[in-house]
Amino acid sequence: MADQEERVPVMQQVLDNHFLLLFLGITIPTVIYVLWGVMEVANIAVAR
Amino acid sequence: MATTYRICPRSGLQFDTAAEKLMRWNAVAGVLALLLGGIMALGVILTRWPAVHLLPADQFYLALTSHGVNMLLFWIIFFEMAVLYFASSTLLHCRLATPKIAWAGFWLMAIGAVMTNVAIFQGESSVMFTSYVPMQAKPHFYLGLILFAVGALIGCFVFLGTLVVAKAEKTYEGSIPLVTFGALTAAIIAIFTIASGAVILIPTLLWSLGYIREIDTIMYRIVWWAMGHSSQQINVSAHVAVWYAVAAIVFGAKPMSEKVSRSAFFLYILFLQLASAHHLLSDPGVGSEWKVVNTSYFMYFAVLASMIHGMTVPGAIEQAQRAKGYNKGLFEWLRKAPWGNPAFSSMFLSLVGFGFLGGISGVMMGTEQLNLLIHNTIYVPGHFHATVVIGTTLAFMGLTYFLVPVLFRREVLFPGFAKLQPYLFGLSMYAVALVMMGAGTLGVSRRHWDMAFAGAGMAYEWPGAAYLMMGLTGIAGVVAIIGGGGWILQIVFSLLFGKRLDEGETRSTPIPLTLPPQTGAHAAHVGTPGTMVLALVFLVSFILYYFVNWKYLSSLWGMA
Amino acid sequence: MSAISPPAERIWWKQPIDKLEFIWIAIAFVWSLVMFVMMVYWHIAGGQNLSNETYKTTKEMFAAKTQAVVDKYTVRTGTDAEKQFPVVKPPAGSDIYLIGRLWDWWPIYELEKGKTYKLHLSAMDYMHGFSLQPQNINIQVHPNYEHVVKITPNQSGTYSIVCNEYCGIGHHTMVGRIYVK
């Protein structure tokens, strides 16, 4: 079948790559939510 | 020990016998947590019902702590472990990776759950589910939660390991089923959740033991909510997967589009967890940029995903029903749905309630400025009783009606009650969520023993409508507890005394999943106009409610 | 062929999308953007935004600052129904300090309608919840952090501050007061 020879689209390959998804699902919230948030709190100035 | 497989004669599903046992034990442990949490719910609701005001303050806060922990963590995560094992080994027709390690995970979870409950019932650990520092619980309160989290983490890795096994042993071809993909989404979010929980609870444990002097309160809230909120995002992914599964089981429904549904889950993986920021919108210390980016799941991409699932699940059902000939008008497919089948009625009530009540309220209160209107009011529990109870618990209850004969090989007792139960529990929970949100809109606090402020020097008097709403919360809550308690009794009785069903064939090699031959052209395309109409009704309600709240906000004291 | 089996097509990514489904996705996407823009827009044009001004502080320092304002602007001692707390009437535009502690909001302020004040919030022990009623404005209050919120009361009346963050057995007795004249 012709279908068998056709390359699998990149996005489908991404969605089939479970460990890539795991990496993204951990990294994105860790950076955008946890690290950014903690950095902001760490940088709060001291009251005079 | 060699792996054996059982073919269920009722569903045609194939179970790895080791995995099957794990599913059963996890599901039962979950139901026990639900039972305890439900008893606590009765104490909570009867105290918040102003005319009853049952428990003294200390017992109320103890009951509330236990209710929160058992419902939001133990019941749901135990059940989710069962869902993960089902979605991997059963749906992929393969053996479960390392069942022994999975058992170690289960026992860690069980020991942890018991330990935390012991700490709560000893008193002195009534710190609520959130255990905000610097209020301190006993060390074994935190230790129990940590053990539970580690056990659940092990379960997630067993799930991922099973995906690897299935791929290596080629038990399926192409991509994993959509439901398994949804379970994968849940597992990924769970790993982030549990890791965050460990990151914050381990220092908190050390602090309660006296090794650490102080824990920063804002940082605690940031990292704790990466667990506390994300754990509810595991639920969202898991119950959406269950919706797809029930649609497939009951109707043989095929996803409208694999691409769309999987992309929607992909958006969950990327952005859903950012919503932990919903809890910090009225906090000092984190800036507006952080709040806006995180609270909106980047740019409402996870809301977009939920709106997609909200359409594609009923859409798939509509297509399946229309293909069967229920083609009259816009809604014959829905009218002729099996409303007496509790698996379906639970799933549909779950879907509608999650969207209309939980979804709309969640987005409203997750808006940075609008959050000022409801932060820490009883609106918040109103919202999450719509998402977690109507969305998740009801969906899981519905799935259990299917699992009792298939997984536990028992006939469901009291089928007449089973027909009614989803409506009794579901609709009363709709009412609970609505009146709690009503009271919250009037400002009534959550986690508050006495809205009459007995003993306060400068008591505030809530408007009569707030008392009315809280009274209705009590009444609807009691009905819901009857509905939920009835379900527990029914399931427990069925498991103990239901007629034993045929086990089916047990074999030592799995039957690989085979796909039917590909058809060149797609089957005749069926449209989904009925679902579209429902979706538009949803959208209009959403827009109206959203802007009504902006209008309300604009009338308040100026703040900058 | 259903959601519990692998997709039938080896390449499912190229399957066409149903027209109504596509329209719904487009609508949902636009609505998502509208909601996102709304939050940003309100920062520019709206009158109710929570301030980002926060400092690290200590309980002693915040208590001292509060005491200084109380010493300077107290107009009367409260009645028994006001727990005999000082009733403080600071000039419009000034910095005012409110302490959340087990189980009081201290002191009582008397503010002028339409005037702006810089309200400093902090807690002395646990976290507390500043819940202004019947306005229904709710702000989390942390110990060791000083949150500076500009407020402009727009209606006169007696307002209560209910604590809505659980803070122990006497939580329900923690109610404070602000008068707006």
C-alpha cells in the first residue's frame, strides 16, 4: 500500500514520542510556573 | 511467575491477571478513602448548614481536613492508578511492567494514606488539605503524604514502563489508543504534581521535626499548589479519558478526529499545570506578568483544549448514534441515548456539569482581577465540587458500573437503584455547586466554622440570602451524600454478594491487537449539528457570565 | 475502531477535520484570546488591579510602623463593641497599616470616601485572609511580607474585614472594621 511508504508527519511523531511529551510536560511548568515564581519571591526587596 | 491473561467474556477485553489484581486493589482502596471522606463530608455539611451547626469548631476543622485529603488525594489517585493500569496493559493487550514494583507502590500509598489519617484523627493536625505554613501539623501527617506521593510516582513509572513494553513487544501497531493517550497525559501531569509535592513536603516535614527553622510562606504556596492544583489536573485528564472510554464502550463511538483530540491532550500536557497560579492571584509577591501568563494557561490554551473535548466527546456520540439511524431532528440521537445505563448517564452528567458549572466558574475565578471577588470564599469549593465531584468522581462512578462485571466478575446488585444513582448524586451535586457559588458571590468564607461569628467582637452580619444559600447547601449536600453513600453500598454489596460471573478463558500468551483491514475511503461522513447547538449554548452562557463579573468588579473600591 | 483501540489509519494526522468541529475550534480560540486580552486591558484601563508592591519585612518592624500611625492619628478609643481598639483617622493619601493576628484585624480605620490611601497589609503569625464585606474584595495576607495596596473607597458605610484564611480554632471570631465617611 502506498500509505505504508508515506512518511509519518512530524507532529504525529511528536505525539507518539511519549518520553518527549513527558519532558515537555515537566519542563514547561517547572520553568514558567515554579522557577519564575520562586525567582520573583526571592527578589522581593526588604522594607525600610 | 509467568504472566497469564484472562479474556473477559462480557467485554472481550484482555487482562494481565497480575495487573487485574492491582486494578482491583487500587479501586477498592480508593472507594474506602471515598467512604471515609464521605462520612467527613456529612460532618462538614451539617456544620455549615447554619440551622444545624452540628460539630464544635475543633471537630469541624478536623473533619474538613480529613474530607479534603481523602477526597482530593487518596480516593482519586488510588482510582487513577487503576485507570492507568487499565489504559496501559488492558488496552494495549500487553503485560504490566514490573507488577512487584507496582505492588510496592500500592503499599506505600496505602501506608501513607493510613498514616496521614491517623495523624489527622489524633487531633493536632487540623491544618486543612493545604497545610499552609507556619501552621504546623505532626510530622507523620507530612510523612504519610510523602509516602503516598512516592507510591503514586512508582505507579506512574510502571505505567510508562508498560508503554515501553507494549512497544518493544509489538502488542499494538501505530499509535496508542486515544484513551491511553489521555491516561498518558494524566500520568505526565501526575509526575510533575508528585515531584512538586515532594519538593515542598520534604522540607516541611524537616521543619515540623525541628531541623529547619522557617519556611517562606509565599514560596510554600507556589510550590504546594504545583501539587495541590495539578493533582486536580490529573483528574481532568483522567476523566476526559474516561469520557472517551465510556463513549467508546457504550456506543462504539469513534473519535471525531484523532488529530484534534490528541492535540487537545497535547495542550493539556504543555499548559494545564500552569493553572496552579489560580491560587496565588490575590497574593503579594508574585507579579502581574507571572500571574497573567500562568493563570491563563499561557493564553487560555488549556481552556481551548477543554472546549474541544467538550465538543468532540458528545460529537463522537452523536456521530455513532446517527450512524445507527437516530437521525431525526437535532437531538434524536441524544433523546434516544441509553439514559437508564448508569455508565452513560454518569458520564453525560459529568460532562455537562464539568463544562457549565466547573469550567465557566473556573475560568472566571482564574482571571487575575476577578479572583479578588472570590478568593477564599465558598465560591472556590463550589467550583471544585463541580470539577472534581461532578467531573471526576461521577465519571469514575459511572466507569465502575462497567468495571464491576468486567473486572470484578460480579453482577451489579440493585440495578433499579443503579439507574437512578447518577441522577440522585449528580443533580444534587449540581445544586451543591450552584448554591455554594451563590453564597461565595455574596462573600461567605470557605473553611469557616460559624458564619454568625459567635464570640467575635465586631461580628459581621451576612445578608439573609447568604444564610439561605448555606441552608440549601446543607440540604443538597445531604442528598448528595445519600447518593454517594448509596453508590458505595451498592458497589460493596455487589462485590461481596453479587452473583459470580464467568471468568472467561485464561491463557499464557497475549492475543496481539489487530486492526481491521484499512478501508480506502472514509466511511460516510456524519455531521454533528446537535452537538454544535449545545456548544453554542455553552459559549453564550460562558460569555454572559464572564462579563457580568467584570461589571461587578468595576463597581468595587478602586485599587491599584 | 474506537477511542479504546489504536487509530485505524497509520497516518491519522492527515485526516480531514469535520467542518463544524473546525468552526468550534476557531470560535474557542478567538474566545480564549479575548479572555487573555481582557486581563491585560484591565491593567491599562480598569480601576481594580491588585498591586504588585511587596516588601520583605519582620513582624517587629511592621508592628512598630503600625503603632506609629496609631499613635499619630488615633481620634478615639473604640467602644466595647469595637473591642476598645484605637479608631484611627489618617489624612487622605497617607500610608495606613493593618495587622492581621490571632484573632484580630488591628486597628480600626476611619477613611474618607473618594480619597486614596496606601494600605499596608501583613500578618503577625499565620496567614490570614483580608475579606472586605459587603464589598467582597479578598486578599491573602502573609506574615513577614508587607503588601502595599492603594485603595479608594467609593461608598460610605461600615465595612467589616472577615478573615477568610483558616487560622486556627478562633478563626471565626477574627473580624475587623473600617468606617468610610
